Amino acid sequence: GRAERRSRARYGAEGAVDEADPLDERALRIREKALGPEHPDVATSLNNLALLQGDRGDWTTAETLLTRAAAIEEKALGRDSPELIATLENRAAVLDRLDRREEAAAARQRAAAIRTVAAGCDRVACLSRTLHAHTAPRGLTPAVLAEVFRHDVAGIFGDVHVDAHTAHSCTTPGHHHGHSHE
């Protein structure tokens, strides 16, 4: 199952890359046939094969396999499943090797966000959902702000200072409220 995922260090230490490759390819074929191509155990096999391809220096194939593994995990387990963390981190490492740094950073950032929520720090996720749920044209109304500040904002962001003022009285350069600063 999911615990079968292997690390690059294990293969390197055992020197068994060539021997493991046919076994992992066979495991993938068996899992796809027995469980279907969208099963999480298929993603595990894809991840294992990707690690092997990386050990061989075939970063393009490794990235393709990891992209498929992540898509399967997202569909089968949910977009914020902790099972995605290893796949995203493996993909980030491969993307670095392909010199696709921005994509690698995005994958690492997503893995970190999932890890934060999985670790029980749901305050940030809750605050984020609250803010993103209120995208009405009227923006952050007093009722929405009251809901936001129900959360422990200082605990989430540290010492936060909010300068609330009306758009009409705003004199801060760079703030755009549909009026001019004269």
C-alpha cells in the first residue's frame, strides 16, 4: 500500500536501481489492472518509478510520472490530502533538476500548506477560507471583518496593525479607492 513508497536514499544505499526497475514497472501494471488507473496505490507505484528514473537522470520521465501520481492522489484522496506531500516534494526536486524553479517553488509551497493544515494548524486555513468566501463586489463588509477578527489574528500573523479608514479620507499614496489624492 501507501507505506511501500521508497526514498532515493534507500535505492542508492542498496545499489539496486537496475534490479528494482522491472519490479516497480510490474507492480504498476498489476495495480492498474487490478485496482484501476486512478487508484492511490497506482500513484505509489508511479512515485516509485519516478524516483528510479531520477536516479538514472531521466528527469523528464520522472516529472511526467510524478505529475500523473499527483493528479491521481488529488482525484482519489482530495486536493489537500497529506498523501500529496511526498509526491509534491518529489516533483519539486525533479523540477529543480529540470531548471523549472518557479514550478518547483509552487509545488513546495503547496506541500508546506498541506503539511500545516495536516499538523492541526487549521487557523490559517480557516481564516483563508473566510476571506476567500467573501469575494462579493462589496468586498470586506463590517460583518465579514467581524467574522475574520473572531480568529486569533495575532496568533496567526504576529503583531498586526490594521489602519482602518474611509476611502474618502485616505491620504496614503499608492492606495487606490476610485478617488484621487489631492
